[in-house]
Amino acid sequence: MTKEEVQEVVSSVPLIDPLKDEVSRMPMVQEAAINLTEIKPNGDPLHDDFRAFLTMLWRHLGLPDPTPLQLDIAYSLQHSKHDREIIMGFRGVAKSWITAAFALWTLYRNPQAKILVASGSVRRSIAFVNFCLVLIGEVEELKHLMPQVGQRMSGQQFDVGPARPDQTPSVFAVGITAQIVGFRGDLIIGDDVETNTNSMTPTMRAKLKDSVREFDAILKPFGRIVFLGTPQTESSIYNELYKNRGFHMRIWPARYPTPEQFRSYGEKLAPYIAYRIKKNPRLKGLSTEPTRFSDEDLAKRELSWGRAGFAFQFMLDTSLVDVNKYPLRLRDMVTMGLDHKRGPDYVTWGSGDHLAHKELNAIAMDGDGLFSPGAVSDNVSEYSLMSGFIDPSGKGVDEATLTIGGVINSTPYVLKQKGWLDGYSDDTLKDMARLIVLWRVKRVMIEEDFGQGMFAQLLRPHVQKAWDKVNKLLPARERGTTEILSERAPKVQKEIRIIEILEPLFASHRLVMNKEVIEEDYQQVMKRDGQDQRENYSLMYQITRLTRERDCLTNDDRVEGLAGLMKMFTEVLGLDPKEQADEREVEDVFKDLRERYGPGVEVIHEEEKYKGTVSNVKYRGNLRSASARLRNKGKRT
């Protein structure tokens, strides 16, 4: 569409003054209200119409009058026939402010009402309560609600003036994880109870669901629970409340939905939005709040948040929960503690509950997790092909990552991963060099899309200096060095390239991940500044949210580093790990026997199906079920 056409569409959306008769003619679904306190209209517009009350508060605060979308949220709060409601509005739509005004309107109509405000953090719920208390003190129409001498008044709780003495305050603020003892509420408001911090892992989400269940225990008969929220994950608690706990959901997205999105929202889409898009299909993809969030502004936000983040935060779309879109799952790899130098010759995958790493924080979808191996061989070997892969970056939101691993019997072991945000700085290069030498990495591959190998040139002196320092303390046979190479990334879509490398390894349960990598991955994420998008920097998050869609991840440096390391092992990963482990075990036995009895040792399987000398024996059975007969100078064992 041209700019002129867009302007024509935008101008077709009427802006309505809620204090005029046009509001009553707005085409919305008329739902019978649940009258919690049996209050009847008395002719006062502020008393009878929450939209009028909201507009009065907005004007007192010096804000523009509520937009049609905000008025629709207000209408839904007043007239919903559901006593368990989820108001899902995009970030910035002012759903918390609107609901704070609704709490005041409830007290304005019935000063005996008891209201609980619970948030993901107690600080947020206290801010909600303080906002209400300030308005009571400032707005002339509400001053009669100001707490009197002898009544409770603090940042966390207060009574309104006309309230009768009661153990429960008129308004009370708590964090969602707090123990709510002795409180009984007519209106319970869950204001962003799901946050990025408390819903990152399946375990966290399970605890959050248990906390929310407490609301039903403290709700008075004919009371009401209202959640205000924005989904943080595909497995959002709001989906659980809607699907399994009888909550009604209303969604107000930032853009008018496409036909596909319209079908996905179904009955959850606010009737106001549904009416507008049906009346004028050309609104598809345009802002639902054009006076506050222009299409250009939303486009910038989508670029900043990434497709998945924008879908959650602004389109309230959790349909990405379709696990078929996500080919990689944490449960398909083996997670175990690993030594720096040696690992087991062979491990088998397992996924029973007794193998679950419940002590680890898995940033994963519900039903996914981290598991110990089903079995581990007694024999251990040094890692071969000790390698590192570096995905460099400039300074900014992207990370420079170093991923280190080795191979034993065609099984790849991921031993270490770390990320840095300061690009080519000396501190980053020195730290990379320190880790490369600490893990005795023999070969490092650097993927450089630009710079003609500059990162490799900058890194080599630091690595050489680190080796020189260590080698001085070691005997000649133990001294080490690292070969540093660089390559250009193939000119194919990155997401598909990563999946083509990793998916076969995950599907065959071949990849073994060091517990230390998982622990540090979570710790680094929790230390990131800001809470909204910090999980994007997690390897676990990137693994489990990777799809074949272009730009599906805001940050992909860590999963790309993992794929780059696995690509370095391509030549040896095609062999059978079990067969290699068996052959290595036999060779170790032969070596030991040859040292004890001399080079003429002959080894025969107990069924005498396989014969040969140390140099040419071919063994295909289980060594533990075999016996060897040693013939050397008449000796037999």
C-alpha cells in the first residue's frame, strides 16, 4: 500500500469522545455485567460508566482522552460476564493504569470492597497501590475515600475513609510468591504476575501456577479475579489459565490481525478489534492505536524485539507453542559432569524421571528438560580433536562466543562455552586465549563474514603469549600450541544451516553436554542487564527456540557457535560410537597383553569365531562376555 492509501485507512478509524452519545453506539458485544455488590445505576455518569470515570482521571493527569481501544478495555472490565478474566493487552497500551482506575471506580461505587493487587514483584504491586492512593488524595471526586485517623495507610496497604473496621484492608499489595494469610478479596488483580524472571524455566512456571492457584482460596463469593498480562514464553501461564482453569481471555494486539492470525486468536480476540477488521479488511497489519503507536514505530519495535519477541509482547500471539516448529530439544542430548581432559568411552541416552537434572535451571519449554545418561562405560579416554569455534562480533547486542569441545569414539563432547559483548577488545581476546590454553585446544576455527581474517590476526598473539607462559613450566613432551584458522560462512540461510548440522546429532542422542556449560549459561543470563530479553543470550533458549524461519532468533551467537564446533567434527561423527568404543576397548586389552607377554600374543574369542594377531584382529562382540587365550612361549591364560 502507498502512504496515501495507508493514511486513508488510518483516517477511517474514528476517534470517539467517551462523554458523548457516540460511545453508546459503538459496535461491541453487549455482555451482562456481574454485579458483585448489587449496585444499581444512580444517574451519575462517573458512577454508572467506568469509561466516563476513566476519562475524568486521564484529564486530571493531563493525559489525552482515552483512545477507542483503551475505552474498549474499560468497557470489558465493567461489563464482562466472567468472574475469572484475563486482559491481554500489548506493551504500552496502559492496561495497568486502566485497571488501577477500575480499582478506584470499584471503591467509588462500594467503599466496603476489598481489593488485592498481586504482581510478579512486590515493588510493582506497591507502585500500583501508591498510584491509587495518590489519585485519592488529588482528585476532588475521590477525596472522601482518603484514609481517616486510625485507619491503615502505607505504601503496601490502606483503608478508604468510609470503610467499616475489618481485618482486611481496602487495598493490599503483595508479590505473587508471598503467603497471603487472612486476606479475603472481592476483586483480585494479577498485574503482570508472569515476568521474564519468574517464568524462564518449566520449574519456575510450575511454581508460578501454584502461587496463582491461591487466589481461588481467598476470593469471596461472587468475587472476581482479573489478570493483566503479556505472555513471556510459548508456555505462558495465561494459556494454562485459559485452557485448563476456566478463565476467559480478551486480547488487544498492537496490529490488526491477518486472516491467519484472526483464526489463531479465535474467540479470544477483543470484539472491538474483530469488528474493525471485518468492517475494513484493509486495516490488516496496521496499528490498532494509530494516534499513539504509528506503523513506523511498530516496525522499529519489531526489528528491536525480533519476530518471536514482538509476537509475544505486542501481538500477544503464543501460537508459536507448536512444538513441531522447533526441531531441537534439550532432552535429546546427554547432560553430565565432565573432566577437563578425559571422558567416558561410551554413554547411552536416557530420559527417565530418575535421570532428570532437577537441580539445573533449564530454559526450555514445558515437557522439555535436561537428563543424565542412561549408562556410562567404565573406561575413559582423553578427548581427541580438542577444538574451539569462535563466532566473532563487533560491540553491541551480539556476542562474540567461544565454544570448546572434543571427541571420543565419534561422540562429541561440548566442554565449555562463553560469550562476550565487547567484541574485539583486549580483555575479550585475552580471556579467549586463556580458555584456549586452559583446555589445551589444538585447533580454533573462526567464522568471519567480514574483516578478511582480522579477528584471527588479533587473537594469535594473545594465544601465543598464553602458551609461552604455560609451556615454560612444562616438560617438552607436554608443551602445547594452537592452530588458528578462519573461514567464511556458507552463503545459505543461517537457521537452516544450523539445524542441518545439529538436528541429526540431537535426533540420534549423540551430543554430550558438560553440566558446567548449562550452569554457566544460566548464570550469565541472570547477570545480563535488563529482564525483558536477557534469555535471548542463553544457549538453551536459542537451541529450543530455533526454527527454519529467517530471523526467528534475536540472538543466535551461541547456538551458531555450537553448530560451528560440531561441523569441525563432521569427518568422525559418521562412525558408530558403540563399535568404536568396543574396538578401542579391545585394542587397549591387546596393548596391555602385548606389553606383558610380548608381541606374539594371539587373541581368540570364546566361541573361536574371531581369530587373529594383535595387529589384525577384528572384534565385534561384547568384550566383557569374551575370554582370551594367550599363546606365547607355551603360556596360556
